[in-house]
Amino acid sequence: MKIAIMGAGLAGLSCAICLERKGIQPIIFEKHHRVGERFPNVEAVIELMHRPIKNSLAYINKISGINLQPTSMIHTIEVNSPNKKALIKGSNIGYTTIRGHDMRSWECQLESQLKTKIHFEQQHDLKDLKNDFDYVVVATGDAIIPLNMGLWKSDIEPFLKGCIVKGNFNTGSIRIWFNQNLSKQGYVFFLPFDENEACLSVAAGPSSHEEIDKLWEKTVDYLNIDPLPNTTFKVEEMRIGKIRTRQLDNIIFIGNSGGFIEPFAGFGQITSIISGIQAAESIINGKNYNNLTKWYDKLYEDSLALRHSLNQFNNDDFDEIISLINMHQIQNFILNPSLSPISLAAKLLTSKEKFKNKL
């Protein structure tokens, strides 16, 4: 069986590893000259985003044998609004992860578990690959191919800007700000690389080239930080949306190309890796990929509903939400691994909006 994988990111590499372990050696094409070509930065895996899965990394290892090491375990999340602060503390809140061409990144960890050669600095036309291979797995890290095929619908197109800062940091503690003055319809997050370096990012959407720069300047001034020279990065108009079908004939769309980024907070590492694992399962066992990934549809819709509701919030609303998070009952609710706060919050906020619209 001849399999082509377009892209050597989290989803593409995960798919390749699973195929390889079943005796199928895919042909992997990567347009950059190495894996993790994007800027080094820190991201988070927050377990409550993936429930009913209780431990994302253990789950991935169980279903695929893929072993990924986080940068650090998260034991504290500090959530800030303009006038309030809440601390969420627990033993299994999540992980921080490094992305990009840092040797500690998940892309580099996945590459080290792969025996198959990656063909770097190569781009091929999907139409040619479709005819030459039994399956083509699209894992390019963006929505360009499904968009051009008329399969894609964008729900959010956020902008992201960030940098690396020096200091003394607790690697198990992360910080988030919900403040419309700093991040229009988004958030600011601060995640440590290690004890001496951290990554600060502003996510805003919808936005513009000029607006994200202004928001960034406000954030740098507000938090009184000093960006490390030559570490500033920016992602413009990242498409988060849905794809009409994740499999079209012998073409399978995974990772960002398959719409596996949730719109509430823009998380997509775990879902992208699982999408790659299940693409391999689909190919190996002849299972329908759309059916295998149907679990993601509700997760996405709940996340989108929550995002739409929060987009209507002003800073007073955020102050009220943060005050609620400080309540003991809400903390127990958030940390209970048997409950899904995203789904329940989406239902509550959607019902509230419908009620307000009827008045």
C-alpha cells in the first residue's frame, strides 16, 4: 500500500509512526527544511478541555504506543481579569509543551520515534499525489488545501503575537488574562519554558495586522515585561473552522487541515495527534475516517458555542466570572475529572443568550 503524508507536524508524524509500526512505510513530504520549522514557543494541554479523557498523554500512549514528554506538569493556573484574580490548583491540571525547532519540542520528540525518512523542502500537487498513491494524508498545518477545494468554513480567524522573556519562573504555574483592553475577543497567556525563560502571547480575534500590534504594545506595557531581543513572533489570520468531510475519496484531512483546533482557546495539540493516529487506523483497517472522528464534532460545537458567548463579554463580565471561579464549589466542578466544564458551560451560556434574546 502506497501512502503519502503531506506535512511533518504533530498530526502527520503521529500518523506516520502508527503506519510504520504496522509495517506500512509512508512517503512523508515536508515543505520546510526540518520539523518544527515554526518559532519556538510554549503551549499548554489543559485536561478539562479533553474530557472524558482524564490523562491525555497516557491515553495517546495507550492507543498508539507514542511516548511524549511534557515540559512540566501544571499544578496552578492563575486566571486574571482587569480587577479580579483566581487560582486553580490541582495535581493533574495539565502540562506545558514546547513547540517549534527546540529539541525538547513535541515535533522533535515524534521525529525521534520515526524510522521513515522525511523528504524535506518538497511540495507536491495534491492532484498528482491522489493519482499516484492509495491514500494521501493532508497534514500541512493549515486550511489552504480544503479551502481551495471548497470544503472549509472558517469560524474564527485569530491573530497571535508573542515573545520570550527572561526571569525566575515556577514551571508548574501558568497565568492567563481575560481583558478586552489587552486581547480583543481573546486572551493573554504566560507559560514557562523552564525556570529562566517563559513565553508571553496575545491571542485576539477577529483582528488585523495593525490591531494585534497595538494590543501587543498595551500588553507589554501593562505587564511591564522586557521581550528578549529577536524572539518576537506573530501568526496572522490563523483559520479555525470546520471541514465538510474529513475524507474525500482517498484523501484524508488531519490536524489543522482537518479542523482539529478547538475554537474556545485555540488548543489543538492533543486532538491533532489523535486525528493522525485515527487516520492510520482508518487506512490500516479500512474504517471510515469520518466515523472514527465523529467524537470531535460535539467537542468542537461546544467549544464554538462557548467562544461565541465569551465574545459578547465585557471586562465587567470577566470580573464576575473570575469571582465565581474563586468559589469552592466551582473549583470542585472544574477539577472533577468526571465532568466536562466546557460542555456544561456552553449549554448554560447558550441558554442564557437565548433567554436574553427573548426579552
